[in-house]
Amino acid sequence: MLLFRDEGHATNWRTQHQVTEAGRMSLETGWRLARTWYTDKRGPNWRRSSLEDAEALFARLGLTGDFWRLRS
């Protein structure tokens, strides 16, 4: 994960490193994803999320596109 101060900073980094944009999200969305993903991980009934459940969470958070697609 890379953090950038603004869009220009991200664009300059991608240009310098010849990297195309993939799975970009705001810090707020990253926090919402982490909070949801890890909420019950230490609980006795925790089970790994299915690919479908993970993709549904990504979609609820507005994380769409090929980068966020886990199933072939």
C-alpha cells in the first residue's frame, strides 16, 4: 500500500515508475475496509470470507473494476 498526499503526487509517482493505476482508494475507504474486514477475526466463530463475500464488501465500499475482482 502506498499513500500519497494528493492526486498530483500519485500521478507523478505512477509516471516516474511507469506504473498504471490499479486499486486506488481514499484513506477513509481504506479505514472502512479494514474495520469491516477485521471486525470479528478474533471471535471464536470467525470464518474466512468467501470470494463472493469479499467482492460484495468491495462493491459496497465502491471498490469496483478488475483490480477488485477476485474470481476468474
